Amino acid sequence: MDNEKRGATIGFSFVIPVFNRPDEVSELLASLEAQTLKDFEVIIVEDGSERDCRAVAEGYAGRMDVRYFAKKNSGPGPSRNYGAERARGEYLIVLDSDVVLPPGYLSAVDAELRREPADAFGGPDRAHPSFTPTQKAISYSMTSFFTTGGIRGGKKKLDKFYPRSFNMGVRRDVYLRLGGFARMRFGEDIDFSLRIFEAGCSCRLFPGAWVWHKRRTDLRKFFRQVYNSGIARINLQKRHPGSLKLVHLLPAAFTVGVIGLVAASAVGRLLMHYDDLHRWYWLCAGPWLPIVAYSLLIAADSTLRNRSLKIGLISVGAAFVQLMGYGLGFIEAWWKRCVRGKDEFQAFEKNFYK
């Protein structure tokens, strides 16, 4: 399992960094074993875990080509690079440990590449029927048009498609030529996608190459994830000037708008207490109308999509967490990096790997 000697080139190498997720790896490996196309190897890189998955990986020895490597903790980007350097596949497919593949995933990738070659590619994600209502609500918020989720739901965009690390493929020679992932704690996959385009390489969305993606299990963890994504967007703009688009500003605008509406309502309530009750009722109640309208829209759309009122109601919270979490992270990063002039690691010393 630890043998690093490179053998003959094969079709695909799955590169999977892992940190304290043996149960997730077990599910992922089971889905890889079930693939209808078998021309692949699996490289698991244990990133300094306290609960490692060595026994899980070794359980698949003789059943499929799995190689397991353990290293000191350095973060997901360097761990992917570690695996890529030891891969034999013509194409590398980077996955997060919290995904599960349908049996036809690799066949769909192979079919797309035969139809039209690509230097890099990626696919969308979905919620598995076995996911909890909260996981399904989070999946909805990350894929819905009404939360700027867009491309993660598999819809084609008018502009470029930027693969994410939960489901990203790239030619091994391109990966190595570009130096792989940077030592960023957040947004390293978008940074790599941007460098792929800047190098003049071709990159496509493969709609049929989708995965089931567990994401976070509760809204608190989800908030931290999207908050860090908001931070990453400013860091990406610093690394790649011009990469910041109007759509990236929408969560921050939404956040400021919601805070402003709630503050206006609070002022109205204060004025009602000290002045004529009816004169200020509109200021107390009015600001809540757009918030309630948006909440009803999310609840109705998610309920219809998931065929569950419970998921629809949780989706309201998930949508506000996604937009405001991202918006708050974006605003903090803008203040620290653009106004105060701190560099990427000074601004968020506790959040980044050294």
C-alpha cells in the first residue's frame, strides 16, 4: 500500500486527501469499487489525521488498485499535490472525502473526453436520498438559482466553468506543469482553475459526471464553510486581479441589506415606544416584508424540489446562512486586506495553514 514506485500509465487516478474521515472514505471507496469503468487507481493521502483510514484502504487490497500514503498535516492543497506526484493516470480526478460516486460516474467522464478532449473538467453535485433533511437543505442552498448556487446544480453558465475540488479532473501533465494547488487554506481550487484558464488550457463542465456531496452536517459548520469562502474571494482577487465579478458581490449586498432592514425595523420599534404608535408602525413592520417574501420563495421552491415541507423550511435558514455567512467573510476580508492592507496570512493567521 505504501509503495511509491510508478508503474505503467493508466487511464485515471483518483486523488483523495483525508483528514479524520475514515467512515467517509469507506463509503467513497465502496462507490469506486462499483464503477462500471475499471481503468483507474485510487490514491489516498492521509493529512496528519488522528483517526486514520489505513485499515479501510487496506481492506480494498486485491479488490481494486488503492494506494495509501500518510504524511504530516499541511492542508488539502499540498496533500493533493503529494498524491498527484505519485499518480500514474493520464488524468487526475480530485475528490473530497465527503462525496460518493454513482456507478456510471467514470464512464460519463470517459465518454465526454472521447467526444471532445479537455485539459480540465468538473461536474455538479447532488443530495443523496439518504442524506439528512439538513444536508438536503444545505445542498439546495448551494445549488439553487435563488441563492446564486447556479453551476453546482449542473446548469450551464454563460461564462467560464471553474471546477471545484469536490469533483475536479485535469490532465496529469497539465497539473504538474502548473504546479498543482497553492498553499491557500480556502479557495485553492478556484485559484487552480483560474491558473488553468490563464495558461490557455481548455476546461469544460461534464453535466453527467455528477457526485453525491454530503457537505456539512449542521448549519453552524455550514456557516464556517461559506464564511471562509467569502474570505477566499477577496484573496483570489488579490492573486488574480479582475477575477472578482458582480455575482460575487451579491451575498455582501444581501448581508448589508438584511442588516439594514432589521436595524430600520428596530428603530421603528423604538420610535413606537416613545412616540405615536401608529405613526411609526410602517417603519417597524415594513422592513420585514422583503425578508418574509424571500423566505417564502425559498421555502416554496425547496419544498417542491425536495417534496418535503420540512426540508423547505430548513432551506430558509440554510439560504440565509449561505448568503450572509459568505457576505460577512467577504466584508471582513475586504476590510482587512483592501482597507488595512494586510497580506493573506497576516489577515487570517488562525484560519490558514503555515
